[in-house]
Amino acid sequence: MAEKLFGKAMKRVEDPRFITGTGNYTDDMTLPGMVHAAMVRSPYAHARIKKIDVSKARSHPGVLAVITGQEMKDAGINSIPTGWLHPGIKTPPHYAITFDKARHVGDIVAAVIAETRQIAEDAAQLVEVDYEPLPAVSLGSDALKPGAPAVHDDIPDNICFTWSIGDKEAVDKAFASAYKTVKLNLRNNRLVPNAMEPRASLAQYHKASDEYTLWTTSQNPHIHRLLIAAFIMGIPEHKLRVIAPDVGGGFGSKIYQYPEEIIVLYAAKKLGRPVKWTARRSESFVTDSHGRDHETVAEMAVDQNGKITAVRVNTIANLGAYLTTFAPAVPTYLYGCLLAGTYTTPHIYCHVTAPFTHTTPVDAYRGAGRPEATYLLERLVDVMAHELGMDPVEFRRKNLIPPDAFPYQTPVALQYDSGNYEANLDKALELVGYKQLRQQQEEWRKQGRYMGIGVVTYIEACGLAPSALVGSLGAQAGQWESALVRVMPTGKVEVFTGTHSHGQGHETAFAQVVADELQIPVEDVVLVHGDTGRMPYGWGSYGSRSAPTGLSAIVLATRKIIDKSKKIAAHLLEAAPEDIVHEDGKFMVKGVPDKAKTFFEIALQAHLAHNYPADLEPGLEATHFYDPKNFVYPFGTHIAVVEVDPETGKVRLLRYLSVDDCGPVINPLIAEGQVHGGIAQGLGQALLEEAVYDKEGQILSGNFLEYTLPRADDMVQIEHDHTVTPCPHNPLGVKGIGEAGTIASTAAIANAVMDALRPFGIVHLDMPYTPEKIWRAIQHSRPAQAAD
Amino acid sequence: MAEKVQIKVVVNGVEHHSEVEPRLLLVHYLRETLGLTGTHVGCDTSQCGACTVHLDGQAVKSCTLFAVQADGSSITTIEGLGSVDSLHPVQEGFWEMHGLQCGFCTPGMIMAAADLLNRNPQPSEEEIRHALEGNLCRCTGYHNIVRAVQYAANKMAGKVGVAADD
């Protein structure tokens, strides 16, 4: 019997191409006759476009076309739609190239196509745009003020939608009778996802067959094909093939339908030549969808026993200038519904106002709503614990949902499938040595050193499902996943999945599972993904859905293969199908190991069909479309230990420990890697990163000089362990792990920093905790700090 | 358009004579003229390090040099460091220790790490982190990158005669 691979830390099969520089990213591709696009982008956050003169650019040597928004609109190219609707939502048009007004810095006003990228970029500077600059607004709360400049003329109050969840009356009542309440004004800083590979798109048009191919940096090629075909360009869906080859990270930013993909497709047909566009990083900063950007008032109420009785949240969620693909879902169902966290809070109410502003659109960024919810909830918990004079861990423990309460119905719609929160918390406390850390903290404080310990118990909801539920909430897409398992005559297996791997290691982890199921060597399995021309269908990878949803589809398709193989074996062995067992890599008659057929023999016979059951179709492949019964709910405990230098305000991460529970772990190497990266991104939000806009809507941190990504020396070696609480409703019991690190770590580090600053009487500061911000806060508090 | 300039470079052991625009960056020369697309472009401010190659034995960000400045030089890119059949210890370390996820920063990260080990064969964790702070990775949190470099350092120390890459 082959070694079981589920749970094995297998090296990744995708790595040889990446470590030798032979990956195939979109910008690596060159097609015969290929030409290049450069975008003319608005330098203003808000401006009327009075006139565009393309004549100089058009006559520049090597320029093939200069495309304007009016030209594309006249050619019948429609606005880019959003993929999620709320009742009463305003959906203003979003044209790939704007023609009336620029609504954020970076909005495209023209595209230049030329023989080389250099010529295209030179000529882009020759396009003369007569702008009339208009007043702009960049902060969500400013956009809601009376008289604020309107982003879209027909939405004078800038409100795209309002949304609420929970029983407001019950919550207000709980607050009125509370033993204690706390209130925080929080700003969740705007982030730029910054996948290391800049976005790129390459389009080709075949005139003879009227077919298009689009290679693009995407997490979900089928979504692009559907949006482009059905809504934007009217290309018959079967005439458009979208391929997402190797993609260098996504983190949400490569989910959306971007304008440049439409422009290169349009230009490829217009010119009859392949057209490529690749973002410069400075373009990425102003055009990749941003994340977070909330202004929130968050309140918590408790009774005299220290039990949380209510949470009340009012959030302004800045959407930026246009609605992108999943933007309406992020500050609503992925946020307000997570406000129970890991706690038994009986009453929760959340109200969200989502305005447009003259900034880059905001959509899902790793965690998408859930880090925002976790951050505010876990900050409230720490502040309340302090108010009550309780250790924050003991306050959490008192309020955790007990293991016998699952499935647990929260007051904000979600029903948690399974969990064992206290056991997970205890494991983390023991591993980190929590008591000793608190003692050490006391000793350090006596020496004038400021250590902070931040604890977070988090919940994540991932793998949005089932489709009917998600549809009832506003999704304009299904959320099931498909798989096709194709066995070749030689017994080799191709697995086609509708999910997409852009760093998550699906080619390895999914192959491990298929090899186990079929009891064949893992080398005999290849995973195919990212090509609408090859897989049945799929909704891509985001929201940590690939393992719980995509892999479940694969497993169920694989089991169909096994069932059919048993029928073929039964025929060959002259036995009844129910007497065939699949053991040791063979299909054998139960109790008669001599009467057995290998998988290869069955695969061959399925294709030859020379000696074959009369009532069975030849061939050996199976498709499965899997629609989960519920979300899956990973959880865990993260603990950050920091030291703040009061003289410089510098925060140093001393230790970071995570104990995550994503159900059974398929490949620990990959799962831990996901956690490490997520933690670094969460640390980035807490300590380093912020997309800063001035009041005129100019981004002030629009490149890596001004926007600080975590570097190697900002991080420590992460201590990691896990508990295993299987999901009860999918075939493998697996949950997602892609976003857990980001969801928990921002709050853990924030709590740690605030814990360190407690002796200064500082209760709350907004992220990122830059040295200057901390230093100023300490200076401000010095007079009150006599005791220390 | 400016007049083209003749350059001669040796890249991964192969001599190339090319006519280039003076403004052509070395990274674009490698990617577009020579088709060596393993060297990546991740930013336009020389911050990310995805374009790191070895120029006459030293790590450089190939977006900070014009191709004409490399005239007469010997360059090693990720494609020349090692092959699937014969991996450089740093490449092997990245594979063994899961030092990569999306793979985009990886070539630059490997070239920077190989350069570090040429200069400092047994770096401490702190020295590794310091040496790689010019290379950005958004996927790994650097945890396994550090382990990959440690793996390579140990491997190179244990195996006398592992060839330097330049």
C-alpha cells in the first residue's frame, strides 16, 4: 500500500519551474506580431474632461492607435458591472476608459497602442487632455457631509448603499441596562494589496474564427469570461478563452474585472495583432483595488458577571470611485456577520454606510471584511477587559462559545459548523508561556522596558456557500465549484479544477489527495487550472474556498472514478461490483487477493472497451459540481509579544505564536506557509502600511519608497501549532487557511502594542503604529505617567 | 529615438553582441532582448529586488542599471545559477524549506541569497534578514526564506567543492 499523503509535508511540485526562473507569468509571454499598450491616466482625483487631442500621439512613429472612451462607447463596449447587489444599491457606470470625468487619480482617459512599450509610453505623454480640475473628496466621512463634491453626478449624496444586520432594538436595550460599556472610534487603515507580480494582460484575436484569447493575472478566469461576454463586450462566451497562467500572488487584488483587460481585447481586434499591457508598480498603487478603509464607532456592553451582552457597530466604509466586482459584499456580509467572533454575544447590531470617494476603488483584500471585524471586536474585548480589571484572556474565556454549542447560531445570520475554542486557546497559552510572559512584563516595566502581549481568538468564515443562500444575499454568481478527473489509457490522471492557484500550492496539495483516493503514485496526477478552455467551469480562488469547495468537488469526482472502476473490475474478474474492494492500489474481489486488477489495467480496458460491461459507457472520467451546505469556520488563537521603545516609539516584534484550526491539514508545509504570509500582511497593516490620501485625493504613499511593505528584518520566526476540529459537512472535513493569518494578526499586534502602552494611560491609537505616532502619543501622555 | 549603442556581455556563459538604446534598462535587455524572463520586474523604484542578478559576481538590481553600463561584463541570471538537474544549494534550499509561494520574488531572492552566502558563508539569522531587506516578498512572511538560506549555508559548508555560481 502506498504511503498516505494526506497530512504529509510534501515538497511542492510547482517549485522547480519557479526556482529556475522558468515560470510562465503573463508578462513573460511574447506572441508573433505582439504590440504594446500604455495608459493615459488622470493626474487629478476629480476633473471634467473638456477635450482630448490625440493627434500628436497618433502621429508619433511606431504608434498604431490611440483609443478613447468615446470610441469604445461608440463601438458598443459597455460599463463594467459589479458582481454583488444590495437592495437600493446605486450602480453608477464604470467604463474601461472614462470620457466625461476622471474620478480618481489613475482613472484611464486614453490608451496608446504602439510597436514597443517604450514608444507607447512616450506617446502616452503626447496625448493632450484638457482637464477642468474639480473639488475632490477622499475620506468616507467627508464624502457624506452636505455639499461634498459628488463622485457621480446622479448620486449627489455619494451614498452607494446602506446596510444593517441584527436587532437594533434588542441591542439598544442591552446597552441601556448594561453593567459597563466601552466605546472606540476606530480607523481601519486603507491598504494596497501589492502582490509582487504587477497586473498584466495580453489579448489575441483570431479573425478567421472570430475567437479571442486573453491571458491575464487573475484569480478567477471564468468570472472574467462571463463578465466580458455577457455584460461588457458582448463576445459570445464560447468565443472567448481566458487563461490565468502563473500568477504572482493575488490577495484579492486579482479577482476583479479591470479596465485594462477590456482595452487590450478591444485593441487586439481593432489592430488584428496581439496586444500586451503590464502595469508599472506606480500604476498598481493607483489602480489595483485597495483594501479596508473603515471609519467605525464600536461599542460593547457587559453584565456584572463579565458576560458580553451586546455589540453595536456603526461603520463608514469607503468604496472609492467605482464599484468593483465584490466590493458591496466586503463591508457587509463578510464583516457585519462576523461580529460574534468566538463569543456568545446574544445581541449584535451593525450599520454600514458606504460612500463613493475620489479614490482608487476598494474591494476584497486578504481576509476581506473579516480582518476589519476581528480587529474592532478584539480591540473592544481588550479595552473592556481592562475596564473590568480582568486579564484579557480570562475575559475571553468567560465569553467563548462552548464546544457543546455547535452548530452555533449567531445573532448575525451565520451558523458556525464546528469549533473547540477554549482548548485551542489553552494550547496557545501553554505554548507561549502566558503566565511567565505576564511576569516578565511586570519585571520589565520596573526596569522601564515596555513589553506588550496581544491575544486574539478569531473566527473565519470561508468558502461562501451554498449558492442559493449567497444569491439571496446579493451575489450575482454561484459559489459552487467544479472538478473534472480524467484518467488516461496509461492510468495517468489529469485533474481539472475551477479554483486557481497563485501561490497556494494546489498543484501539490490537491494531487496528494487525489493520489490517496485513487491509491496511485502522486507523480501520476497532474492538476490543471486557470484556463477556461480546459476546465468545465469554476469561480476561482478567493475567500479561502479552494480546499473546502474546490477540493471537495475533486474528491467527489474521484470517487465516481472509483465506483466506475469497480464495475469494470467486476466484469474483468467475473464478480459482482459490490464484491470488489479497492485496496493496496488494486481493485480485488473481497477476500481473494489473487483476483485483482491494477488501476492501469482498468484504465486501459476502459479505453479499449474490448472486454467490457455491456451497459457501461467506455472511457474513465468524471465531473462533479459541488455546492457546499454551509460556509466553513476555521478559528484559532494568535499571540503577539512586542516591545515598544519609549525613546524612539519603535515597535519591535519579539515573538509571534499562532495555533490555528483549519480541520485536518493536507500539507503542513503549505498550510503553515499560508499562515506565515498572512501574519506578515497583518503585521504590515498594524505597524507599517497605509495608503495616505490628501484632501484633494492625491495618494501620498503611492510607491514602495513611501508605502512600507514588511521586510525580512521586520519579522521573526513564527511559532506555529494547530488543533484539529473537522468540518462536519464536506467530504474531507477541511476548512480554509489562506486568510487566517491576516484576520488574526493585525488585531493581535494592535492589542500587543496597546498593552505595552498601557502604563502611559494610552487606551487606543489608530494603525499603523509608526514610531512617530507612538512617540507623539507617549510625549503627550508623559505628564500623566508619574507612576511609571 | 536615440542612436543605438553596441554592447558585448556574457550572460550565463554565453557571449552576446547587441545594439541597444542607451535608455534600455539591463532588466529589459535580459527579459526582452535575450528572452531571459526568469528575472522579474516588481516595481519601478528599485525597492523590490525581483530583478536581482549577479554582475561580475556581485548582486545588483538590474533595474538600476542601463544595459550599456553592463557592456563588457559577465552576468548570471537565475537561469544560469543552476538547472533542475543540478540545482544551486540556494535553489535547493528554497524548494526543501518551502521558501516560495507565488514564485515571483523568488529568482531575485535566490540571487540575493546566493550573493550573501558568497560573502558570508555562515550568516546568522539576523544577518540573513538584514541581507535580504532589499528584496520584498508578499507571500512567505520571510520565515521559510530564512530557513532556505540556512539550509543552503549548511549544505555548502558540508559539501566541499560546491561551485560558486560566478
